[in-house]
Amino acid sequence: MHFIEKKGQRLAVFDHLISTETGQHIEVPVSSPEMEASMIRAEEIGRRGLAGISALASSDKEPSSSLQNQTAG
């Protein structure tokens, strides 16, 4: 994901998502700095995979262990 400005609008461009209709990368308008920060944080967590999700749930072990059981098989 990266960010661009197009016609005065800030957009998040998802490099790994392509529209079946246009063949272009998906672009989502970013309406606030908080939204941009949240998108960046979500991408960081996604890159870390399950370990990142487990770290977020470290204060509540039940959801984390349930998630690990689902992915294990």
C-alpha cells in the first residue's frame, strides 16, 4: 500500500488488490490523518501475520488461542 494525491484528494493505493472491472489497483479515499495512520498500522500488522495479531491480543489470551487453533487445523 502507498499513498498518492489525485485531484487534491489523498488516496491509499493497495498494491496487492486489483479491480476486476478496470484492471487498476484499488484506490480508497483517505478522509483524515487518523484514517491514514490506522491503515498504515493495519498493514504493519498484516505483514507480521498471526504473530502480530497474537501480540495485540496478549492481554486477553482467550481470543488469541482461539485464533491459533483455527489456523492450525
